[in-house]
Amino acid sequence: MDLDSIVGHSEIKEHIKSSIKNNRVNHAYIFDGPDGIGKMTLARAFAKTLNCEEGGTEACGRCTSCRTFDEDNNPDVIYVTHKSSVISVDDVRDQIVKNLALKPYKNRYKIFVIPDAHKMNEAAQNAFLKSLEEPPDYGIFILLSENYNNFLVTVLSRCILFKLKPLPYDTVADHLINKEGIDSEQARLYAGYSMGNIGRAKMLMDSPQFRDIRDKAAKTAAELESADMTKLYDIIDEIKAYIKEDKQILDTILENIYMIYRDALVYIKTGDEQRLIQSDKLSDVFFIADTASGSSLIKRCEAIEDTRVKLRNNGNVQLLLETLFFKIKEK
């Protein structure tokens, strides 16, 4: 993997190349964004390029450093790990502070890649800060984060922050077709759910559970159209039994119902099947488009988004589903 082969994130790649070309590499970087957005891919390409013996803005792939890197056997690239839910002060001292005191084995830089860096507790960040304040010339830190706001101001101020943005829908779809080998219909589907995140799209492609959840969501959306009050509570009971108290599964069900409503709304407004994401659920989409108005679908989507926010804030599942379904049944 080299910088040029990475999909998207052009501004970040150009900044990295420019810093290498002009010998203005900083000692610490934060790559921030959701899981699967490409943080580790960028970090690995950056680390490989920094220690490439050719010294260019792209790794040559042929030198000893590049070859050992590709074999995950480069002694001067260290991946910081943690066993608990946080990165502790002991993790920092044992894996960063002690290793930083030793010069690189062979390469120009000793590079520390820190996945889940946002999970460093305050004590760990203060221990890390000592290395960050006066690093040796060879020390480089690449922090991978899902929430840069978790960092102390003193840590944040000493790092260059890159915020990884979602990729355009077409970029994700093209990648899935050209690199993952799926057909255009499936690519449109998974790109639609990807939120601009190739890693998320690939994860969903490989998930039998996701396919089952989509079927459950489509069935639920269709049943709600004609459900009376008794049936409505039966649907709630069925969903609660299905999710087994796993709120993440419920969130995914709600996301899928939202996407069904989105497609129904698009079909009402355009009549163009090619614009629909749920290409394998067209009978459900057309049924809802025939029974619901455009204005009611917009309200339903807003209600689902409100419910998902409250769910993430630990809202009561029974009450949230009751309120949501009552709103969906409003004419």
C-alpha cells in the first residue's frame, strides 16, 4: 500500500507528500475519523514512505525497509496495543517511553502508530506528553482517533490534526466495483449504507447478520403501513425479541427502515428506479410509495433520526418504539 493507491483523502496525502519533500515532517500527527474511514491505511502508507531508503514521496517497495514493512517485520515501526478498554499509563511507559529511548535499529525514524489513541486516559496522556514535548529527532507518533476531543489540550496542540472526511457516494461505489469485484447494483446498495466509508461498506458486504437485519427492517416497514394498534404492539414485541437487548442491532434496523422510506420518497418524487438504493427490496419500496405521502415520509425519516439519537443516549427501547410507531402511523 502506498499513498497514491489510497482512495480519497487527497488533501491529507498532498500534505504528507509536501512535508516529506520539504523535510518538514512533524513529530506527531492525529488521524481522526470513524472506524473504517482509512486511518490505519494512511498511517501505514505514511510510515512506510518515511522510512523508505529511496527518500521520495512514495515508498519504493523494493528496499529493505519497505520489504520488512510489507512483511510486518520492520523493527522501527511500533504498533501500540492495549488489553483493557483504555490505553493506560503502563501501556505508554512500556511501549512508547522505553522504546523511544532506543535509537532506530536501521531506519531514519522510529515510528509509533497508536490505534484507538482517543482511549488514552488522562494519566496515560500526561505520560505520553513527556515524550511529545521533547522527542528525539528520530521519533514520530501517528495517533489514530475516533474522537480528537478526548485529547488533553496540551497533547492536541503538539500534533497536526487530520480530520478524515467521508468519501463521495460515487467514489465508494466505483471502488467496490473495480477493487472488490461486485456488480453495480450491489455496489450502489453498500455505497448507500457506507456513509462515505469504504471500510464500513466492506464490513457490511461480509456480514450475514446485516443481510438478515435488512430483511427484518423491510418486513417491519411494510407491516407498519396497515398495522392496527394490536399489530403495532406485536411488531414491537417481535423487534425486542429479535434484538435481544442489543441496541446496536435496533439502531441498524431503524437505519434500514429509514433507507426504505428514503427510497419510497425518491420514487414518489422522481419515478426513477435507478436512483433507488434498495434495489432488492423494490416491492416493499413501491408498496410504501403507493400508501404513504411524500410529506409523511419526510416526517417519518425525521422521527427515526430523533429516535436513533435518543437510543444512543440510553433511551428506553419500549417507549422509543411506541413513540416512533405512533408517529409513523400519523397521516
